[in-house]
Amino acid sequence: MHFRKGNLSLTLILSLVLSYIVLSPMAQAEYASPKTSDVTVGVDGNVVGLSPSATNQAGANLGGAFGGGNYSNDSSASELTAMYTAKSGGLFYFQAQGGVEKITCADGESSEYYQRATVTLNNLPTESKNVWAFYDPAVGSGDVVKSFPHFKDQGIVDGGSPIANTRVSNSANIAKLCDGSTQYVAGTPSNLVLGAGSDVRTTSGVVQDDITSTAVNFDVYVPMDGSSNGSTSIFLALGLLVDMGGNGTLDDTTDDVGIETWVSSRPWWGPGERDETHVLLEACSSPNAPDDPCVEATSGVFAANGTDRLDSGYSVVLEMVGDADSFEANLELAATSTFSSGVFGIASGSVTKIAVSWPTTDDLFGVPALPVGTGDSQLNFAIASGDSPILVNPATTDVSSDTNRWDIDSSGDRVVTTIVGTARAMSSAISRATWWPQCSVSITGSTVTSDKCGEGMDSSVTDDYMVFSSVPAKLNLMVSADAAALAGGLVSTNGQGFAFGPRTFEGTAFEFAVSGPSYDFNNAARSTDGFYYVCVPSNYLSGSFDTTPAEAASAWQGTRDGSVVADTSFQIGTCGDGNSGLVASLNPFGYSSPLFAIQPTPPAAAPAPAPAAPQAYRGPAPSGISAKIAFEGDSITVIGRRLDLVGSLEIDGVAASITSKASKALVFTMPSSLSPGIKQLVMKSSHGILTYYSGLQLVEKAPAPVTDSSGSELVEAVEQLGKVNAASFNGYIAVYAKGHKGKTLSWKIAGKWFKTTVTSDYQVFQRKTAAIGLNVKVDLYVGGKRELSKTVLTR
């Protein structure tokens, strides 16, 4: 997953930013060897020490004098060894944890988004000193990537062009936000002279004068919109300098110290940039039914009693993913002003509240693909289910609680979702090849796949990953008519990544995975960090298991990776829809990527019963099939009841490979070497042999493979008897049209529309898929008339 602005990926930008020149050994004049310092650097609670040597993710050593100087025998005045924020010898870069602010730009029309953070220097000497911050928000952006921030300007190398951003030597010209007035780093603008003789480098930054305290804070804005013109990136490069005595003369043999580090933001994805879209929600003001989502005034960060407000400003960001058929609304609350601790990070043990009012009609944010209502393919927030790292115990929640609440109120012409609970520390891994956490979790069968979650780490820092800590206030909502049975359900768990398992949707168990690193920021094993509190709705229990919360509380069990967990607790509680539910909890547990299931306890084995009179048929009962037309090798899904009892399946006497089966669904692969025609499915089980007349037609071998512009071979082709079709292969979804030359072909894939004119009698259109193993809905229209609607498994 790359952040792209212009033609550059963030991974490329990062590698260039960190490709510092490694200086060959030189005499260091009066420099200390090795340079040491007790000063630490922290950002919103994550604190690391300093090292004169560190490695970036490519294994290259970082070195050199602070601010781009050279160790020179004839000019060592005002030079300092560059110190780096490092853990275990590796470079450490920080994550901003403050809220998001929307800034109106100087043109009065456009706007940009910035995330807040506090940078803290600690363990400073008590003597009077000046503390400087130099910064550059434009490193690594633009059509010409700059390898160094401007305060580390290397000038001309070997007679060539400048390889870094131009050093700012006039404090009036230090970088501002897009409004043209607000500084990225708070402080008094000033200039500091680095070097001496022929190597004088006047550098502009901000300074705090005559400081005698042992800690200094700098409040910063971190850009979130990387821009193609080079004006911003999604991280802030920082140079921090402590000048003991404030005399402007720097000496490496004293407590003077120069530090280089970086602070990253969460990227801000605008409409059309990616599948995700971010919106900064406004405060509610008596919204009407069709108005945009807004934040209720009860939201915020509070003391443990739930009533004493701790924040003096906050933001709630909505991240939207998907379409009206399968929609995710991810909410995140964070402070936009520092807490009394002097940082933006939320303290563990605080009570956090996120209350959002949702529309009940019209289109969400005016987007036609996101209609709101209670009909088919409309967003109905009243049937939302959620997961959150905020600790909420649904066994004791009620709608009047100031400390523990999960509620979906749809009594008026708006739907209000409210979560109130205890903020708990979470450990997150970040790949050294990226600048922000990108953990994703998926479940195939009983296998959990975690990507960029650091679940395999053997310490808090490895060659590939590092761990940082945060105390998030998030609520992730799933809104889908296909998951209406889960309406009001909640999983409260503090994993970095979360996913529901397929058995949840099949109705055979309430299954979910939680992923994250096995070590925290302080390198302690996370054997007792994890928790989950789950509310399984009564409608889900009755529809899938014909049971009640009270019955399940005494007859269900919890498992982890297939093994029973005896410490799982069961109670009766209240889910978000106001109805009773089964509350299961496990507190604590250890990481890294466990697969949990809450399900009925299997009955004990009983003696074989005596022969009895013949009973009604209780074997497999198919009732439908996913496709009526199939090619050799196609994956076909049969739906019905008790399909998990099928032992084998044959077509024309040839065994078909069963790839998965559950009570309500069975998936098999069409065998090869069969003659075309209408096929019968012969299912064998302990109940006998069942022949299912499904109407499935096997079509002759598809036409020769088609090759796209990049050379990828397409191994699927259009059905010969039809006019349009869709299939998936090699990471593509393909749409086929035959006999429609000159007509307009429109198609919607996973909620996104495409349109073109068919220019030949047989034509193929392709789109690269974002993920493999997902069921994607495809609708095809010819001349405005829908010709096909089907679900395609991406592969």
C-alpha cells in the first residue's frame, strides 16, 4: 500500500529521505568521540533515546554533522555531531496522535488538513539554554524529490545541482501552513549560525529562549496531504538543537546537542484518491433527516468518572469504505489541544465518548452511490454493528451511563450511535518501509492472515518493524443488509487489526480475529495486554442457533485457534439495538493473531441408540446455486441446509473437489474432461445419495486467452451462449461483451461505476483488484438495461 501524489510512492520518498550521506572517517577536531547525550525525544507519549549512529530500514548507517556540516579540522566552531532518535541501533520515527484540523488556505477557497502532535525534549540540564526547532514539511514531495530537509542543506556536490531543499536563512521565510501565517512548529522565529569560516550556514527555525526547566515541548502541525508541487508531504522533518548558555556557540564537548527526527501523520485520502475517503465531521446543530453526519456534543475525553472533561477541543474523523451494499464507517476521536500533561495523546484510563448522528434519507454527503434509507441497497445505520478498542462491557451498559455505554438510537428522524468506555493502551506495529500503520487482517477457513501487523516480531524493534504505543478512541461500524442479523452487535478489543470470520456470516459460530505485535513499545511481552468483550445480538442467536441469550450463557464455549479457553466468561447483557444479547468476555489474553470463536458447546458423546423406526430425511438439502453457466475449473457455490454433511460430490461420475463447506453453503470446483451440457450434482453423505437437478450448464472451452497491455494473460473468456459475462483471474476482474458492437456498456464493480462504448463484436475490459479472495458484486448494463448481476470471487 503506497501513498501516491504525482508519480511517486511514499516508499520511494521514504528511501530517499533516509538515504543520508555516510561520511568517511575524518578527524573531528574538538568533537567528543563518541558523542553521548542523556536527552530523550518523545512524541505524545512515545519516548526514545539518542545515538550518534543509527541505521535506516535499508541497513545504511546515518552519520554526519548536524545541519549538514562537515567534520573539519580547520573549522570546527559551532559544529555538532548529528544525534538520531534510535531504538536498538535502528532509526525510530514517530507517529502524531493528536486531532485533525482543517485549515482554510490563503486563497480563501481551498483547504488542507493537518494532524496535531507534541514533540518533547526531556532530561535537559537545568542551566539556562536556548532550545531550537528547525523543520521542513516538504522533504520527499514534488516532482523532484529532495533527499534532505532544508536545515540539512548539502548545497552543490561535485559541481552538480543542489541535492536538497534550499536552506532557509531568513526567519520571515520559514514554512507556514497553507493559510500563509501559521507556523508548522510553535515558537519564536529566529536564525542560528552553524559552522564557521568558509562553512557558515545561517539557518532559520523557532527558538525558546533562556529555558531552565528539564523538559521543553514544541506543538506541531503535521501535514496530511502530500502535494505534487512539493509544498507539503505527510511527515514533518525536524532538527532539534540545545544550545547551553544560549550563546550561539556550539561545542560538541559540552551538553550542546543537535538531533534529527521525523513525525508522521495519518494520510488524508480525499474523494477518488483511494477506496477510503476521509471526512472531518462538524458539530451537530439540530440536524434534519437528510443532513450530513455530525458529532453530538456529548463526545470527548473525560476523567474516569465520565463527567469531568479533560479535552479543550477535539476532532472526529470519518473514514468511509465500500458502497451501500457493504459499507464501513470508521470513526476516530482525538484532541486538537494538548491535555494538562502537555501532549496530545489520550491517557489510558480516561473515558472516551463518540456520539455521531446519521441521516435516515437522501444520499450520504450527496454521493449517489451512497443512498440512505431502509430499502434494498440503501444505508440503514440502525442495523450497524461495531468493533472498538474502547473497553465497553455490554453486560453492564445502559443508555444513561457516563462510563460504559453502547447504543444505537433510531427513535427519531436520525440514527445516533454512541459508544462510551475506558480508553486502553494499544501497541501497533509500523513497517520500516512505510510511514504509518497499515495492518490488515483476513480469515480464510481457519487461517488468519495478517499483513503489516508485526505479529511475528520477537521484540519491539526488528529489521522490518517497530512498535509504538497509543491510546486510541475509535469506533468502526459495519452497515450491510447482508449482516442485518448482527445489528447492534459489538466487539470491544484492543488489537491493531480486526476481522470477522466466515463462520460469523455462515451462522455456525461468532468468529473473529485480532492481530497485533507480541511486544509493546517498552519491549515487554504482551501476554496480558489483550481483552475482548462481545455482545452477540439475540436476533443472531435465534436465527442461526434457535437459542436465547439466557440459554447460550449456560451452554456456550469460547475457543482460541480451535482450542477451548476455559477463562471465557458468559453473561446476559444489552446490545446496541436495545435488545438483550449474549455477552462473552476474555480479559486478559496474549497476542499475536488469535482466531476466536464463541459457539455452542458440542454435546458429550452418547452410546449408540437402539434401532428405531425410520425417521424423516435429515441429510443435505440444497436449494440454490451461485451460477447457471460454468466453465471447467469454475468455483461454484451451492446453498441450502445441512450441506456440511456432504462427504463427496460427483458430476457425470467424475469427483468434484469440495473446497469449503458449512451448514448453509458448499463450494466446489467444476471438474475437467466433462462434456458440455446440463449437469446433475450427485451428493453422497451418511444419509445416502442425493441427486440435485440444479440446472447447471457446463459450457465448452472458452476462446483463446486474451492479453492486456501489460502482458498479463487472461485465462477466462466470455460464455459462448450469452451476451455479457464477468469473471476474475490473476488479480483482475474482467467484463466480457459479445455481439454488442457500437452499444454503450456500463458496469458497477464493488459499488464503483465504469462506462464505455463496445467497439468490436467480442471485447474484454479489465480492472485490477485490490484484494484476493473477496466476493465482489458485478452489475452489467447494455444501453441502460441491466443484462447481468452476479457475485465474482476475486482470485
